[in-house]
Amino acid sequence: MKGKIAQADGGTLFLDEIGDMPLELQTRLLRVLEERQVQPLGSDVSVPVDICLISATHCDLLDKIAQGAFREDLYYRINGLTLALPALRERQDKAELIRRVLAAEGQADVDIAEDAFRVLSNYPWPGNLRQLRNTLRTAAALCEGGLIRLEDLDHEIAASALAEGGEPPSVEPDQASPLDSAERQALIDELSRQKWNVSRAAVALGVSRNTLYRKMRKHGIGYPRPDQ
């Protein structure tokens, strides 16, 4: 069987996470790039190859070089042009990107409710595009009537709408009735018991997630930040 380099002959070889490549393989790759030929496993004959190399990494390769984990000569051999790709949270085209990812998942006929779309646009997406793709795929499978609603999103993502900067409470604390105050405290107590897992809290309270989210918005209950 042909190796990846031989298969890329006449085209482009993409190496993902090149910063994690073992030093031994780095040496072999450097030799291939310098000599423009590869020796197949089990053969004593080298085969010429003509490839264009594109590599990607999440590492700082200069730090890797300083640590002795990446060859400096290989770094300068592959570093012809560097493109720094922004994290998803830093992109200005998230709204269009969300629609494109949803269509790419074969869900072009699925729409997203306004409040759910706002949450998706404002969420920081620590898992970047992989997390966005998985979130939309799951939500599209769970939604009804071809519309993704807030309750169809992962509870952590949906609850981010209730964090700082979310919707204001519809009842001011000093104007709340004793019944409202008691309900608010009961919700907070149960959410705390369930470690702010909205799905489990909803089950314990005997209501749907959608109802619980609505009551949290009503009482101005914000989702606690990780450092709290």
C-alpha cells in the first residue's frame, strides 16, 4: 500500500498537529522535503515525489524548539507562509457561519429560533468549530417542527443566556410577592443541589427544561460563572 506521502505525489499533503510529531518522524519528513523522494517501507528503492506541504498546529513551535521537542531546521523548512486562524469566539461572521455549518450537516431546511440563535452567536465556543458542529447536529436531531429552540441546546450553552448580560428579570426583587420569592428560592436551592445541571433540576422539579429556563428568566436567576 502507498504511504500518505506517495499518495500526495503531484498534489498537496496536509499534516495536522505537526507540533505533536515525534522527533524521529520529523527527521524523516525533513529528508523527504529536502531530497524530494521517499523510500517505501520494506523497499530499498527511493521513489521521487512532488508535493506541496501544508501543516497545522495548536502549539507554539518556537517554544517547542526551545524545549528540544521540535527540529529547528524543519521549522524553517516548512515555515514559508504562516496564517494565524482566529478562534471561533473571535470571528465576526459567526451568524453566517452558524447557518453554513447547519446546511453542511444536511439541515438546510432547519431554522433556529431568535433567542437560540442569539445564544449561539454569543457563546464563547471553547471547542471551536468541532463543538459548534456537534451542537448543531444534536439540536437538529432533537428539535421539533424544523425549529431549533433554546431547550434543544446543550444545557450549558442554553444556560449561558442566563449568565451575566442575559435577559433581565421580569419581577424586581423588591417588588416580588412572597409567592414569587419562595419560588425563586426553591429554584435556586434545587439548581444548587443538582450542581446547576438544568436537565437534572428540571426532572427533580417535575417540569420541562423549557419551563425551568422560562422561570429562571422570570426570576432573574443567572447561571454561575466557573470561578464562583
